[in-house]
Amino acid sequence: MNPPSLLGQSTWHTALLLVAAHLCLALAYSVWNPIAEAPDEADHWALVVYLAQEQQLPTGPWMTQGKHPPLAHIGAALLALLAEPGNDFLHPNPQVQLQPTADGWSPNFFLHTDQENWPWQGAVLSFHLARLWSVLTSTATVAAAYGLARTVWPERPGRVLAATGLVALLPEFVFIGSAINNDSTAALFGTLALWGALAIYRANGDWRAGWWTPLALGAGLLTKVSTAALWPAVGLALLAGSLHNAPLPAAQHGGTACSTAWRARWLSSSLAVFLPALLLASPWLLRNWQLYGDPLGLELVRQTVDQRLTPWGWADTRWLLSGWFVSFWGKFGGAGHLPMANWVYWLLAGLTAASTAGWVRSGWRQPRAQQEVLALLGLAFLSTAASIWNYSLLALGTDQGRLLFPALAAAAVLWIEGLANLLPASWRRPAGALLLALLAALSLYALVGVIRPALL
């Protein structure tokens, strides 16, 4: 992240503070959220242990998270190997009860003993080291979100910091960024890919401006298949960038020469971006083809998920959208069964409605290039949502906002853009500071007021 002159040193320093704030919060969550009390964390840990001990990929449905590409789990396994990875400390809670009743409540999925106390040793230490992978990748995501935001708004430092802060201090992202999973790594590579695509667009289709894009796309596909939903937005960015400011056909050259020029740039950029990305992901794709008959291993996925057995209806749509909204902001525990207070979600719903109103009011009263940038981010978010919606036709339990995190930075930029469009210019700076203070307070409240009291 090189500090851009248009944004200034103070903006750069504030961005560093936001990155540091997320790092501190994620570390606090990773230490104080009891072991394996995050979505599918025990299953992800089982894959990490297998990779660390066997140093090979599992085959078949017996390892439920083995359906995923392995990059995030390999990273966690490398850190886990600094201690002694194992599962002997995990003791399922036979009395688990996700909803409070008159007879009591036992919301933790596992029993937690003194073995988990500081100083950590053996497998417990290894588990916390594996969590550190998510802490590092989620923190890197915040830095990448800053890069993306400043590419969107090179002359609007307030919006850049607000969008960066939204990613850094979002309670759910702090929570997910402190647990063993592949979501924070997918968020990192998704954010890097979109940042690179917009950099290429701003450079009129020159792939060198976003040279890291193929690495991000390939690594994303090696982390989570849902990152493939970002590829259409990246491809359209390359096309629009090549067309952007294309020279008008001069009399001496004619329209054919002009057309050939932009087509050549688009073709060269597309090959430079997508071919290396596919080559990077090809070992995983070919392995799936050999073992399961298709490059994404969909048959294996069907064997490892709770499949939907009834037709999709309006009730399912409401369930999915409401689940996405609530858990995008923050809903905790192993099954997402620990919500914040209701007034928090009503407040966030009000701010989301205000952002939508800002888009309706003046979202498209901007230069064409800026409209296209925001439209590309909108496509990235909608295509990600559509891919999870399509997956929901097969699998249950998809009403989790973390599944949208490959497009988290895109959502943050669009949300901040709407709010900024609604507010008078003189209100934007204090409103941005207030928003970041609110999000920081919510992240602290979620840990000390929601997670710790329930799961101690």
C-alpha cells in the first residue's frame, strides 16, 4: 500500500490505524472466543489437523470440509505445525441448547476445560496458531479494501476511510477473521481481485496496472469456489477499460484500425489475467476432474451438505435475505445463534435504508467513468449473492452473511457511497467519524456483551 499523494499523509496514517484496530480486535476475539465456537470451526480444524499430520489432501465425503479448495487450510496447517496439532482437547457438549428456555441454556457446542487456559500448550496452542492465519488474512483484507477504495475515490479521502473502516470494524468480519475457516482468506483474494480489476480499468485496460489480479483470482479459486462469481465483474472491467477513452477513428486510419487497437488491448489483458489464474488453480481443478468427474467436485459437495428437499418458495427467500442481513453485520456462535440486541439491527437497517435512499436520490449523477466503477462493484456483489442463492437451492444453512465476504469490500464501498450521497457535504466528515466509532463499539460489545457471557 503506497500512500497516494492525492489522499495525503493524514489519510494514510488513519488507514494504518484502521488496519491496526482490526488486527487488535481480531486477536482479542481469537483469544477470548472459546475454542471451536465459530461456524464449522471444528470441521475446519479437522481438515487442518489432517493436512498437518498426513501432508496430503483427503478424498471422499468423510472429511466434510475436504470439499473446499485447500489453500486457506494449508496456510493454517503451516502455522499449526509450530505446535502439536490434534483433536484430543475437543469435547462435544451433550447438553447443547441453542435457544434459551425456562429450564436454562447451554449455547456452547463444546465443553471448555482448564486445558484451554493460558499458557496454551500442545494441541490448544496449535489451534490458536491456526486461528492466527485468519487474523492475518482478515487484516490484510482491510489493507486491500483501502487500496480498492482509493481506486474508486482517488480524491475523496473521507469516503475511502469510511469504507475501509466499515470492513475493519464490521463485527461479523472481526468474528470470522478470528476463527479457523476459509472465509477471511476468500475475502482477501476477492478484494485484491476487484482492486486489481479497477486499477486495470482506470489504466484503460492495461493489465500491468493491476498485475496482481491473476494471482488473486487463481488463489481465490484455490480458497473457495464462490470467488469464481467475481470473474464476470473482472472480465467486464477489462473490457470497459479497453473501451474507455478509446481513440476516435482518425481519417488516416479509419474505424477498422481503431477497433483493432482496443480489441488487441482487451484480448492481451484478458489472456494476461485469466490464463495465469486458471493455470494457478488447475492442479485443484484437474484433481477434482480425475476423482469426481467434474472440475469443481460438485458431487462431493452434495455428499457433504444437508440437501434441500423441498421446492424453493417465498418463505425461503425471506429467510435467506433476512439471514444474510442480520449475520452480515454480526451474529455469533457456532450456529450463528447469538445475536446482538434487536435495536442494533434496527439501527443498521435504518442506515442501510438511508444508503439506498442516497442511491435513489443522486447515485448516478456522476461522471461516466465513476458510474462504471460503481456498476462493476455492484455486479461483483450481485453475482456473489446470486451464486450463494443458487447454492441455496441445493444446500441448507446458507443464510450466513459471511458467504458474501468475497465481495465485502465492494459492498462497503457501495454502502458508503449511498450514505455520502444523502448527506450534506458539511455533515460527511463527522458522520464518518461517528459511524466508525459506532462500529468499533459494536465489535467490542459483541465480544464482551454477547459472546463471552453466553459461552463462558
